[in-house]
Amino acid sequence: MALFKKRCAYCKEKIDKDDEVWEKVKVPEFKNRKNKVFCSKEHAELYKKNVKGTPSKSLCPYCKE
């Protein structure tokens, strides 16, 4: 059923149930790694490479970054 298909975290394409690739990846907003679904191993690697340098927002109210 197309209603409950998951989307790739990298390209946002809908994925069939048998083709899902689950990876634990670092998300900037969280301390721990989270499980994300991808359509291929290549997209999982590209996601890891592109997201790793993004910092989370500072908690200091005086910092402008």
C-alpha cells in the first residue's frame, strides 16, 4: 500500500518495504545517533558525509551564531 511507504532521508523518494536500508547516523540536534531509512547504501554514505559538520544552535542567549 503506497500510503505507508517510508521516504529516503537523503533524496526524499518513497521506498518499498523490501528495499529499505536502515543506518544509525549523527543528527546535529541530538547527542546520540538516530536510525534513518535510505533507499541505498550510497545515499546513506552521502548523508553521513554532508551532515556531520552541521552544528546545533548555541544555548547562550548572547551569542549570535
